[in-house]
Amino acid sequence: MAQPPCQVYARQLLPMKYGFPLYYPEPPDNLPLELRMRGVSIGDVGVLKADESKFHFAFNIFAPGPPRTDDTTAAAPTTPMNEADRVINYRGVPDDFVPLQFNTEDVQWMQNKHARKSELMSEGVEKHSGNANLNVSISDGSTSSIAGFTMGYNVSSSKSESAVLTMPHGVMSEDYENTAAIRTYCLKNAVSWYRFINETLGRDALNGSVYVVTGCDKSKAWGIATTGESSSSQSLSLQFNAKFIAASAGYECSWTSTGRSVQRVSQSPTNLAPGAKQPENQCLFIRGYKVMLREGLVVLRSRSETAEVENITSFSDVASLLRTKGNSFPGASNQNKSLFGRLGTSFGGGKAKGMLADSGSSTNELNSHVDGNTLANKDDILGRLLGRYALSEESG
């Protein structure tokens, strides 16, 4: 059975170790203009689902939360502020959110990670032609200067699936090198992230479907083509066409093919500000951490022990990377009776405070085994209660 093209694309390009390949590199049209201009960026937290290769933005760990009209004593943000920063977290932020300090010196930036008119091809795809500077014409010298080129590929019939990514403008990359700071921040705040994403935003994010971006590859234009299972014994021919448009400093792209394939291309910047030039906001790959909440019988002693993270680039298999834990949505209000639900609402207030109230016998039993100094540590208390809760669930 033929697989969805987004899954074919991710399966073929993930092993190249550039990060997770987004089948939908373009920012959604419904985002605020400032977010559409930047695209997926360092510090973004969002959801990746197994049935699509799309990043669903939730909030950014470096940007401040939206201003609160009911709180005039709020602390000043710890990150550099500009007008764009003020709208990044337009949907809100998790409870007790404090942005992580952003240091520009920790950003490694590379303008030409991939050259202009380059491509990434899976096994079984061969480039057979390329015609640069095709049909160059100039009318009045102001807005209609067009330079075009083509890139041709043959796909072997012996391969059950294949993928091609073309990059007519090349690719720039940005990576936050202090990944230790981001990893520590993830472990400390993962529970509140899931609660915000599932309860506040209602995203139905399964445990293990939340990711934080530490690096990404972006471009102005791209073309994606995938092929799946076919009964044809003949090779497939693909041709990518690109025309540079001086007015927008962008590209008009298209595909032609001789057989069955699925293609996508970047579009001209019609949803940006009037007269805006095409920015490098098309995110082709994301790097970062997969964020999960721990399951099973674990006696927790600190916030950081409630979660675990895994590096995206450590995976070569898409199914393993996108695998989730169970079918529950951690932090969602209808999950509060589960271990994850109680855990997700226990830090930072909310309904989870009732956990101690409705577990009085457990609290009394705990009091008899610990001294006053230990009781002062609510994380330690909560950890032991969760351990007892897990035991009771397994036994009964």
C-alpha cells in the first residue's frame, strides 16, 4: 500500500542527519505577520505528529509572554526585546513561565550551508541535467527581471519510494550551541509545557510529540517531490523549474514529471506585507529535542526527573523518532485522574493541588516516615506520593 507522501519524505531524508525534514516548510497563513516573516526558529516549542511532517507552533522559550493587564509588577523579560518579540508568544505561555536567557554569541550561523541550485536526493535518484540562466529577459528594468533554470532527475524503478528536495536559493542554517541550557530548561519545565499545550491550547499532544527547536535550516524557495510504490517497471523522470522574480527577490517554482509522483513547491510571498521581499522563512529541517514525560514506577524527587529528552539527530528511523507513549494527552483536564494528569497539574497550581487534599491517608503515612526538613521540600513529598500512586495503580 502506498504511503502518504509526507511520511515518505521524512523517512527518506531523516537519515541524512540534517534534522527532521518538514514536508510543510512554509509558515501557516493564520500566524501573525511577525511569525510568518521569521518561520520556525530557535527556541520554538511545538508538536510533531506521526501522520504529518508539520511543526505546530505553541510558544518560544526565549521570547517574553504577552503583557498582563492585571499585573503591573511583572518582572522585566530577560531576553532582548524588540517589537517582533512581543507577539511571538501571542497565544500565551505556560504557568510560571520565565523566558530562558538568549545569548547571541551562542548562535552559530551559516549563510551557505547548501549552495544555490542544489538538491538532496534519496537513494535511487540521479540528477541528469541542469540548465541555469534559462530564458533570461528584462522589460523595464524595475520589477520584471526574470532568470530561470531547470534541474532534471531520474528515479529508479527498483526503489519502492524516493524523495527529492531542491533548493534554488540555497540554504542558511542557525544553531544554538548552548544546548545544555536548553536541555536543562526542558527537563525543568516539560510538565507545564504539556499542560499548556493540551489544556490551554487544546492540541491533543501525545506524550513524546512535543519538541523544542535548537537549530534549523531555512531558505527562500524549495521544491519537494516524492514517489511511492508503483506497478510501472520504467524509471520516472522529474524536472524542477525555477524563475527568479526581481520584484520580490523570490522564486516561482514548479515541477513536471513523466510518471506518478507527488510534488510541492514554495509560493510567492503573497501573505506578507505589501512590497515585502521574500525572507528566508521556509524551514526545511529542524534540530532539537524530543520532550517526554516519564512513565512507570518512578519515585520522583525533583522537577527535572519528571521528564526526559532525546536529540532529534540521534534518530535515523522516523517511526522511532515519532513514537509516542500511550494514547493519553498529558496535562489535559480530562486526564487528571491518571498519573500523567495529576503530575501535569501538580506543578504551578491548578487542579493538581487537590492531589494532596484527596490523598490525606497517604500524606499522613508519609509524615510518619520523614522529618521536618524533608517535609519542607514539596518536590520530595510529591515524588513520594507519585511513587505510592503508581504502586497502587499497578496493584489494583
